[in-house]
Amino acid sequence: MAAGKEIRGKIKSVENTKKITKAMEMVAASKMRKAQDRMLAARPYSEKIRNIAAHLGEANPEYVHPFMQVSDAKKVGVIVVTTDKGLCGGMNTNVLRVVTNKLREQQDAGIATEAVAIGGKGLGFLNRVGAKVVSHATGLGDTPHLDKLIGPVKVLLDQYAEGKLSAVYLAYTKFINTMKQESVVEQLLPLSSEKLQAEKTGASWEYIYEPDAQSVIDELLVRYVESLVYQAVAENMASEQSARMVAMKAATDNAGNVISELKLVYNKTRQAAITTELSEIVAGAAAV
């Protein structure tokens, strides 16, 4: 029964793994709900900033913020948002694939790239492919904090404002629903006039500026860009927990299938051993 004992050990091992994956699935489901609520709560903030900035821009058409100006510099920046942890299916692989395509596209066009990595997986990938990483943020935990994101992202924003970059792109995993997440690369800068289009309400907007319109627009657009980055990180975290929950559920189901197959093999092995013993007993009795 050496083979039977070995199979029993495998069954026990897979059962322990199944308990772990089931627990991880339940934890991910709990965190997913909180991440989705956080993601949805952040959307009205950036929408309100966008509307106010659009109204101010329409009231002051003579001033154009540097974030809306197009530069002819032969360099672009890419903000790559990934997770710090694994065990979330192919989520990181998918977003890093679109980042690779974007980097190759810029390289073929003779344009240099600089990257900011948000998340440990993205940082490791960019270092492996030899990309120029100017700053990074890792260890964000389950809750994104804007103060941890501003510093790394500000490096690219300042370079764009100085005219050293022609564009800044944001790569992350967009949350569609629990079962579907989409890897996207969006243009963060320059801000398009369509993106900053004010809602047509038919009303005229009059603001009292303190200290002046230019300072208010400058501050608002910086806050707006930061809110877009924060929203991307929040969506990425919601996608991470959804992908992890689905991956752990699949692992739990697979473990159950493996256990069933091992039990079937164990029963066949045990039955074969019993049959062999009975045959030996019958053969011995016949010989006597």
C-alpha cells in the first residue's frame, strides 16, 4: 500500500491548498466591494473639477495652460499602473503587453520614452526590459493615497510643463465589471479640448477669482490631472481584487477536481490491492 499512502498524502496536500484558495477568494470578494465603492466615490470629484476648469477656460479663452499646449519634443512619458502582488490571473500580463506595444511604437517612431511605475510588478517589468524609470511608487496597500502618487507623477508633469515631453500616457486596467477588466493606454497630456468640454446647460458662468483667473486655472488643472491618476489607480485596485477573486475561485474548483480524480485513483489502487490479496489467499488454499 505504498502507492495508496502516497496518494493519500497528495489528497491531503491538495485539500490544504483548496482551503487556502477558498479563504483568499473570500478575502478578495470582501476587498473588491470596498475597492469598487472607493472607485465610484472618486468619480464625482474629478467630474466637478473638469466642469469648473472648462467653465473657467471658456470665460478666459486668452490663457492656455501648459497642460493643453502641444510640444514637439522627441520624448514621451508613460505612467504604468500595476499591482504589488500576484495571484490575480493575467491582469498584469495584459496591461504590460499593451505597454510593450506602446513602447515599441514610440521606439519605431524614433521617440524616446521615460516611465513612472506605480506597483511592484510594473517596476520589475520595466527594469527587465531596460526602460528608463524616472520614479516609482510601490507598497500602496489596499487603499490608494494621493500623497504617495503625487511625487512620482509630478516628475513627468513638470517635464511636460517645461516642454521636455510631447505627451504623457497612462496605462492601467479599467474596471468594467466583476468578470471583465480591460487593459488601456490613455493619453493624459496634453489635455484635449474635447475632454475639457463644459456641459451645455444654457447658463452663463461668472466667477469671482482669488487671486486671479490664471492661478485658479493652473491649480485646478493640476488637481484634475492628479485626480485622473488617482482614478486610474482606484480602478486598477478594483480590477485587481475582482481578478484575484475569479482566479482563486478557479483554483478552488480545480483543486476539487484534482481531489476527485485522486480519490478515484486511490480507490482503484486499494481495490486492486484487495483483489491481489484475495487471489493469493485462494491460490494458497488450492495448493494445500
